Amino acid sequence: MEPARNSGAVEPGFEPRIFMPTPSSAARFYLTTPIYYVNARPHLGHAYSTIVCDAMARRKRALGIETWFLTGTDEHGQKIERSAAQAGRTPDDFATAIASEFRGLWDRLGLTYDDFIRTTEPRHVRGVQHLFATLRDRGFIYKGSYTGQYCVSDEAWVDVEPGAACPDCGRITETVTEENYFFKLSAFERKLLEFYEANPAFMGPESTRREVISFVRSGLKDLSVSRTSFKWGIPVPGDEQHVIYVWLDALANYITALGYGSDDPADKARFEKFWPADVHLIGKEISRFHCVYWPAFLMAAGIEPPRSVRANGWLLFDQGKMSKSRGNIVRAETVQEVLGADALRYFLLREIPFGQDGNFSFDALVQRYNADLANGYGNLVSRVVNMVHKYFGGVLPAAGVDTSAEAALRLNAEKAADAFVRDFDAMNFSEALKALWVLVAETDGYLTANAPWKRPPERTEADHAALQARVLATAAEAIRIITALVYPILPDAAAKVWRQLGLGEISDAAKKAFLTEIAWGDLPAGTKFGEPAPLFPRAEKDAVERMQNLEDENSRSAVEAASRQRAAQENLDPPPAVAPAPAAASPSVVSVQPGERRVDAEAVTAHTAAPVDGAEPIVSIPVKPVSAEHASSRLSSAPVSAPSSEAASPVAAGGLAGEQAAGPQTISIDDFVKVELRVAQVLVAERIPKADKLLRLEVDLGYEKRQILAGIAQYYEPEKLIGRKIVIVANLAPRKMRGLESNGMLLAASLPDGAPVLAGFLEDVPIGARLK
Ligand code: MSP
């Protein structure tokens, strides 16, 4: 039965209408996230794309469109193989553990993916081999030999000189010569340009479109699509020495998950129904793979390319892309625990114009949460629901006759809804929410202007009751419209509000395609409201600190776990958990693991000296303290740790007073071996905004990559450090500076003026080698 409408009698000239457009005529919608590498645990950067897709999928479903939302994990390749080896696990085990973290997190965040594909699953392996064989059978794959620079981190061949850094990520490339299978990408240069021309909506935003077109225009070379130098991948059918290039493997997930390559009629039907994908949502740095290689592979295989690829920008934290290698990640769980998943969803979609990079900070999050959710929408709902309970016993009154104020609010609702739908469906989520929050503010203003809680003496009780009924029914109506529209972004809050409005379960409404027809006045008079319940409790001052603490705790335990693992791999006893040095500690004071003793950095300051105890030291610890006069050239640890104040000397040298005061000191060999000195190669070196003295380095230890912050910015040009082999203290407890984590310390000689000279070697030494 149609519910009775609760639209007030209408003033002449005002025609109520069903004003929520139904934008898509398509009956089905297929959207995908990138599949996530399993070399790192999920963080907010990963959650971002998955949350955007979830919001889109929820809206499509609530519009009655049959929707398929795919996500998953990318588990093959050299990068994963190496990460697994570092962790002392098989790639299979390692991938399974991280994949289940991704999936578990998506579940805890309530993300409504329809399928989660892992590239190690048989259905995917079968589909990829089928695709490879099809490309080969159709003449687009041939065998050849190739020498080039390979970036393991990006799993991509790059066009640079041997030994040069990858132009995309700055890491040093490796020279690889292999007999490989090649895909005839060069044959697709013109076809792709024609395709882009004919499908202007294929890729976006505009910056991505321009970049991709100029990449293709600059000429396409054939692409190596197999590797023989490692094993962790899908074997080339019929030539099992080769594994299939990880990007060909990964991109194919979008079709293998639908059933491509399977003979099962149900799989075939699903593929027929959902392919081509409507939207591949990706990060901007992987546009080339999705907008060039992927459509070319598909065209070559005789499969239609996807309808569109949309690139999101990066989530930045402390000025840099949030990523594991930078050590500046924030986990979605932290925000969920303190403010709830809806707050995270709202913030990401409202704060960052989709397609652009956006800063994430706990301060901005809490501010936005309090302003828009706690004081804005949450407060509005609570006022209205409470007043309906207070004045009408929890039963929605009939609105009665509209005045111009109600007509104005209704028109504003119409405008806001139109703008919301237009912007949301164009993936301008931030604009969409902005428009809807104008309606939140207007509804709030309407309530305040009419003040149904206050009866002026000149107003009769009957008139006041009529005003209360009209105002509360109108405000409740506006809330219903706002809630329905915002449901894909705030599913938990919308579900609570729906119940409070007496409308039952919003998920049931969504199943009945309630967004196709949201008309003003559909909230019937007589509806029994649910109990008021808090939606977004105001975040108190300590919310930021709580989130920060959760993150610090987490990174501490991750580092401890890693260090225990390293120790186990080296057959050492696992070191005890080490508390991080307090933020306020002097930069020259560092904690050294393993061992409980906190050691002054000067105690690990080394100089070139004779072998100690018959060992063959390259660097030895001074047996006697070095006096100031003799300390003209000393090896010292450049302060990676913590100048909580940057006023600290760029090297941790200088203060001999402590040693002299303490009198001569010696340490035993046992003490020395506690300090893990290793050769590392600098992969990335860059300045840190607003920190004149610090450089951020990414160094390769062979078995792992680290971020180290070093106070050498005044003495070394970052570009000159890239590729250089240095010595680091590898088992130093991590420190946070400027929000970035530093995991180690550089060794440098300290000149009399305090200038550091980094320790190095005359002979070539392998990275990761330990100094003993
Ligand atoms: N495995 C490939 C994708 C294959 S798709 C066929 C990959 N994986 S990834 O784990 O490195 O990144 C997955 C997605 O997460 C990318 O779209 C990437 O842009 C996104 N993000 C990772 N860190 C991010 C931010 N800090 N901000 C926004 N998105 C980021 O690439």
C-alpha cells in the first residue's frame, strides 16, 4: 500500500514534484578498486579507494541498479617474493596473512564488496593463462631478449641509464637481461589514441587524461610480459621457465573475477553480464597501466575495454604520500576506534576533492567531525527527534498548511538534492556533500527561526501547536531527504536516523531501490518515531591525542615485531621489547637494542683504530675516550634521532664533557656486538619541508628498506647521496620526528666545525653487510 503523503496543503503556484533524478538508465554497474599489494599492511591510503567504491556501490544498489563491486589483493611478483623472504616466510603464507588483513579490515569497516579476488586463486591463475595464450595465439606475443632497467618496487621496466633511479618512485633500478615474451604494444599506439578520442570520458581527471595521451604520443615500445629471474608468479602456459609479468597478471583480475577463462556457464553468464567495467577506480600513479596497457591487452584479446578509469589523488600525511616506505601511515582502525567508520568516510569524501591530493591530519579530521557531523547533522537530527517525542509523544504530526518558509525550505531541498545527485554521480563527492550540508544548515536555520520550543505570549496555544506540527514535520522531512541521500556515505548513521524517523531498516529500503523515488512529503503523518539515540557524540580535546597514541603504539609494536624477526633470522635471541626514546630526549641519547641499557651515542661513537681483541674490525670502538684535542676526526652517528628541537648539532658529536666527567670507559666486545652496524645504499634522499637540517632518506639494507631522518641537510645535497653506500646503526629503536619515523642512524666522522663526513668504503661492499 502506498503510504499517505505528509505534504502540507500547497500555496498557489507551488507544485510539489518527485525531484530526485534517477541518473543512470543502465541496469547493471561494475566497479573495481585496484588490487592491493600484499607487501604492506592496509593503511588509510588503501582504505580511501575502497571507501569511495563502497559509497558508489551503495548508491547504485539503492537506485535499483544491479551492482558488482570487486576488490582484492595482488600477490605475485618479485616485490612480494622479497618481502616474504625478509619476513622468513613462504610467499604463499606471507600473502595469505596480509590478504586476510585487507579483507578483515574491509569487513570491519563494513565495506560491501561483492567479491574479493586474490591473484593466487586457481580461478585467477586459470584466467590469466587463458588470456596469455589468447594473446599469443592471436599473434600479439612473441619471444625476444631484453636488457633494461627494472624497478622492483613499481614492478615496471623503466627507460633510464643503468644504475639510475626510477623516475616514478626514486628507487634505484636493477639492470636485468632476460629472454622474455613481449607484447606488441607498439601496434596499439594509433588504436589507443583513436580510442581515447572516441571515448572522451574514458579516463579522468583531466590531468590523468593529458598525461596518458602524451605518454602514448611519445611512442610505445613492445612490452616485456614475462620474467625468468624469479619464480613467484603465474607460469607462462607451455613454457614454465617464465612467469607472467605481474601487471598483466594483476590487471586481468578485473575479468578473471567475473569468470573469464572458465567453462562454467554461471561464470560465463556473469562475465557477459558485467563486463565491460563501468569504473576502474585507481590511484593516479597507476594510470599508465590501466589506461594504456590494459585496454591494449584487451583489444588484442578481442575483449571490449572498460568504460572508464578514474584516478584518485594521494592521501598525504605530514606533507608526503602516505606509504609504508615513508613510514608515515595512519591506519583506518585508529580513526574507526575513536570517531567511527562513518566519520572516516565523511572526512575522506568531503575534505579531498576527488582526483586531487589531499592532506590527512587528525586535527582536520576532528574539526570536520565536530563541525559537520556532531554539531551539524547529528545535532539537527537530535533536536527534531527529541522535540517530536517531547511535544507529540513520538508520533509525527500532520504538517498542516505550508507558509512561505516551508515552501522555501522545500525548494532549497530540491536544489540541494539536484546538486548532490549531479555531483555525486560525476564523482565530485566533496561538492555533493557541500551542497547537502547547505540543506543541513538551512534546516537548522529554519528550526531556529521558527523556534517551536518557545511560545511568544501573543501566540495562542492552538496556533503554537499548529506551528510546532508544521515546523517539526517539515524539518523531519528535510532530515529524511538528507539521510536518504547521504546513506551511501554515512551508512551507519543513516541506519540509526532511519529508525529514529520510524522508517525501519534503511538497508531494506535500499534493497527496494528507495533512492529512485524520494519525494518531499513521503514521511507520513502518524509515523511512530524510534527512540532518540546519539549519532555523533562531540569529539573532546583528547581525540587527536588518542588517535596519535594508537598510531604510535602500533608502529612501536610493528617495529619490535620486525626486529624480533630479524634477530630470529640471524639466530640471535629475540631482543626484548624496547621502549622508544622519549620525544624530549637529547639527540645524542639513543637507545640501543638489544639490551636494557640506554647508551649515550658517544659511547657508540667509533674512530678508526687498531683491531680490538684480535677481531678484524673495519670500525672499532675507542678503548679510551677520545679527548677533545684528539677528536678532530671522529666517526659519529649523525642524528637521525630526534632532534625534538632542530637546534641540535647536525651530528651527535660534540659533547665529550660527559665522557670526561665519567672518567675513562671501556666496553666489552659483547657490548660492541649489540650495535648492529650495516652497509646500506641510499635509494631516496629529499629535504623535509620546514626542517632546514633534516634529510629524509630511504635506504636499502638488502633484506629490507628503511626510512631514516638525518641531520645532514646543511652539508649534503640530497641528489648526491642517491646510490651512495653508507653505514648505519641498524638496530636503533625508532624515533618520530616531524611526524615521520626514523629507523636507524648514519655513521659519520665529525669535523672540528661540526660538519659530518659520511663513512664509506674504498672497496665495493655488498649492501646489508654487517660491520664487525
Ligand atoms: N597492486 C597494484 C595495483 C594493481 S591494480 C590491477 C598497486 N598496489 S598498491 O597496494 O601499491 O596500491 C593500491 C592502491 O592504493 C593504488 O591505487 C594506490 O594509489 C593506493 N594508495 C596507496 N597509498 C595511497 C595514498 N597514500 N593515498 C591514496 N591512495 C594510495 O599499485
